[in-house]
Amino acid sequence: MALNKLRQLDQNSAGITLPKGDLQIEGLLDEEGNVDDEYQIHVRHTGNGEWKLKLVGEAADK
């Protein structure tokens, strides 16, 4: 199981790193391996230390 780092972004939010390989599979990176646009992700707490992430908007329809 891969582990991803949880980090403080500012006083009101935190972020989680996502592997670029996974982002590439979803078509979210440009040819240079950078995130090629701004994307919206719906995050839902499903309970007991578990969350579900879902790409929404136009990118989800790729």
C-alpha cells in the first residue's frame, strides 16, 4: 500500500499528495508531467478514516 503525505496548507485546510503516475492515468498531466489545468475534486468522508475522491466537471468526462 502506497502512503501519501498529509500536510498543512494554511490555517483552514490541509492537502494530500497524489502520485503523478495516477494523475497521468487520468489524463490530468501535460506532456512535461505537470498538472495541465485546474480541476475540481469532490471529497467525501465515508467514515472511520476513509474518504472518497471524485473528479467532477469537464475533466471527469474525458
